[in-house]
Amino acid sequence: MVKTQIVEMNVKDLIKADWNYKSEGTQEQIDKLKNSIKIDKSVGVLAVREIKGKFEVIDGNHRLEAIKQMKWKKVPCENFGEITKATAITIARRRNHQWFEDDLLSYSDIFKNDVLQEYSLDDLEKFMPDTKAEMMSIAELTDFDWDQFERNDDLDDDPLKTIKLIVNDDIYQLWKDWLAKCQDMLGYDNPSSCFELAIIEALNTPIESVS
């Protein structure tokens, strides 16, 4: 069993993992992260392992970049000791993985009725991972009239239906991009849920704005 301890470490002793499989953040994303850290006055706890007198960051490479730019000298770290690279990768994967899907309707409700009562979208865009347009869509999700799509069991005994569409390469690529976006932003791994959200987004789009 791996024994860990949380200690305060010098930022200069921390190195990024050259095997880190997460995409490099843009400077705009790092700036948002820096704003988030400034607001919270916390960067959380980075996870590290010991390598030849240095400490490789297992989880928190982007946060490390942010605090380096912010000239931090020390940061709290969870030290996993001299573990193997394979073990480090499994720890990173489990810590970065989204284990449970978001209940988007529940988040929409609390985002609109709690968060937006205290923050403006312009302010949120400075430190939240979502874009302003994405947050607007989230806030408007509960405005959708779900009752109009309730199924009439008397008329339709089979709740499952098959929709078959033949599309060109461009539209198919758009669909793949949408699936990827739903997976990255919302944790959706069910194409049916992604298709449902696409319809909801389309129905919430003013018809005059559709070219």
C-alpha cells in the first residue's frame, strides 16, 4: 500500500511529468486558472512522486505552471514517495477521470438560481472553465418546456425508437465534434444523451438566427 503525506514543498523543486497525457493548456486557459487560484486563495494539493532528489508532479501540471507564473515559492503537495512511473500514471488517470456524469438539469437550476444571483457571466468567464456562450446555454437549459415532449403511453408502448440518418462527411464530422464536446464538458458517454442535448440546444435557438 502506498503511504502518502501532505507537506509544503518549494516550487523550484517540482518538475512537470514529461509523460503527462493531458493536452497543453493555452495561455488563455492558464490565465483563467490563475484567476481561479487568486479568487480561492488556494491551488489545492498537488500530487508528486520522488525522483532523484526532485519531485515529479503526478497530478497538477497545469496548476504548477500557473503558480510558477504567479511567482509562488511554496505549495502543498501529497507525496507518494518513490513509486514507479506505471503507478504514477494510474494515480494520474484516476484523479483526472470524471467518475460520475453531471446531472445537467440540476446544475442548470443551481447555476441560474444561485450562481448567477451573485456573479455576472462576464465575471464568471474570467475564472470558470466554461465560455460565456456555454454558461448561457447551461442557464437556459431549465427554461425548456420538457412537458411538450412527454411520451403518451396509451399511443406508444415502445419507449425506444431508432433514428437513421444518412449525411455527408461534413455533417458527420460536426456530429463527431459534438460528441467529443459533450464528453469533455459534461462527461456524456451515451450518444443518445448527446443527441437529446443537440435537439434541446436547437429548439432554444431563435429561428431568425438560423441561416
